[in-house]
Amino acid sequence: MPRYNRSLRLRSEPTRQGMARTSDEENGRSEDQELDEQPLRTRSPARPLVPSRHASASAVAKLILCGEHAVVYGRPAIALPLTGIRARADIADDQIGNGIVVHARDLRRHWRVANDPHGPISQLITSVLSYFHITPAPDLRITISSTIPIASGMGSGAAVATAVVRVLAAYLGQQLAPAEISALVYASEQRFHGTPSGIDNTVIAYEQPIWFVREPRTENQELRAESSDSSVVLHPSSPLIVPIAIATPFTLLIGDTGIRSATRLPVGAVRQRWQAETERFEALFDQVGAIVARAREVLEHGDIPALGLLLSHNHHLLQQIGVSSRELDALVGAALTAGALGAKLSGAGRGGVMLTLVTPDTRARVAAALELAGAKRVSATVVNVFRPAP
């Protein structure tokens, strides 16, 4: 498996000896400085705060383009930011004495942070205020909304967290670099998921397409599947995370089956089958890894029709791995019949979402076909041109 020189790393993750280093132009860091050189610390209280009366911020969803499940066993995966599907946070002053009040529209929840101090959003808000040395907590009203399906492998939790971090910084008149946002969100995920993969917060905070590789697990390591990322099994080793080039923009449709399946179920089932048929499943994972490597090449060269064929081949392998479902196969088949360039499930499978690659000429027809085939929701997003810094 090739290794690449430019990598994005998380401050809150341990440094892998010999890991390639990166630059962060927005922070003025040089090529030989890693993002994770120092643990996340609070900012200096000497920096002036200029609160605003109100502010808004948003964050993208993320999607595994290819490589799910095989990535658990040391093969690469490619993840993308979905700029057309977002979480949003709005903040405004509230009445004196109210404290911080959060209204999560999609969850139909309304609470005071002081009354729910151990909730994930409440703890994130508290950590951001602590990062900026804000005491006591101001009187604020924070409203959260999202077009990202929950528990679908699209990074809903990390996107909401990123939007909250950004809106608090904006309200306080501060600018946070992507590395700071990523570290704050990663720390929040650590509190509630143990050892997150790092893929969600990285893709969403940097809004960059990435190549993601983890070391394969050993037999005696405990299986972990509590991550918000529905395609990665978690373990302590640090991943290789590399931004990749997108030479030509392309459009994806996301079809939601409306079925929510706990990540641990398909991941655990694959684990059992891998243990029973190791040679067969290693061969399947190798084929998936080869598809991901080829997908990176075609993305870098702008060969979108070739990408479509690779996506469909990846879905066929996921069917053999045993993580598709009747509903997912129906949506993939409907998309291909309607003229899509390619289609596959995305995430852990057995529910959740699928993706399909379309052209301007086929977009409307494929979207209609997905709805007729049972998709509960169809979303569209354009993956834009991206060129990593040299």
C-alpha cells in the first residue's frame, strides 16, 4: 500500500513516529510542523473578545465514497465533505439570568445547559467557553438545525458539533483555524465515543476530501463500534489522513433508506465472517483496497465515468461481504437503470444511505427513480474541484 507525504493530523491524537508532516497555511505553520504537536490547550486570556449580538455558522456533512468495512482491516477509504448538506447553528443574546438555552429543532429538544451539564452539546459548549476563558457563562440562545440524516454515516454529530464551535467563536469575535475546530470536536467525540476514528471531525472541519488508512486490528483487540462514523471500527492507533485532489467537479445523489441500523451489528457480523473465512474475506478486502486506490487516481485525473464503474464494483463487493440489504440494492439498481454512472451503499450498510454518481442530464431522472424505489429522502450535492497545497 503506498504512503503519501502530505497528511492532516489531529492535535488530540497521539503522534505516530515517522508520520509524514503537513503545513497549515492559515496558521502560518511550516512544512515540518504537525497539527498534533501539542495537546489542545485553552487560548491565552489576553486576546480581546468582541462579542456580537448574534451570529450564524454551518458545517458540512461527510460521506464515505469508497472503502467502508475494508478500512477496518488496514485498507484505505476515501471520504468527502458534502457542501450541499449541512448542519447550522444560530446564536443570539437571551434574557439576563436565563443562562445558555439550546433549541435543537430536528430533535424537538429544548434545554438549559445548566440543567443538562453532561449532555454532549452542553459539554461541548462549556469546553468552548473554557477554551476562550469565558466565565461566567453568558446568557445565550443557540438554535441548531440540520439537513443531515441522523445515524446514517454522514457525520451528523460531528457536523452539529462543528457548527456549534464555529458559531460560539463567531459570537465571541474570534477566528478558529480548522485545526482548532477539529481538535475541539474530536475531544468532544472522545468524551462520548471513547476513541473516535478522527475521520468525521477532520473531513468536516477542514472541508477537504481525504484518504484515510488505519493499521489493521489484531485478534486480541476489543471490537469497538461506538463511533458516529458508521463505517470504521475504532482502536487506539493513529490513522494516516491525507488530503486528495479532485480534478473535475461531480454530482452525487444521496438516497436514504430511512432504516437505522446500529453500526456494531453489520461491523460485528463482518468480523465474525472474517474470522470464519479469513482467506476469502482478506481477498475481498484486497479488491476493495484496489478499487479505492484506483478511485484516487481517477479523481486526480478527472475521469468521472471511470469513477462510476468503480463505485458500482465496490457495491458488488459489499454485497459479497454481506452488508447490503434489499432496500439498498433496490435503490442502487433503480439508479443504474435510470442512467446513473455508478452507485453503491455508503457506510455500515443494512440501512442508512446509498450514493449515486449522476450527470446534469440524468440527475432529475435518477432522483425520481430513487423516490419510486422507496427512498425516504433524496439529497444532491456537488463535489467541487480541490487541489491540496504542495
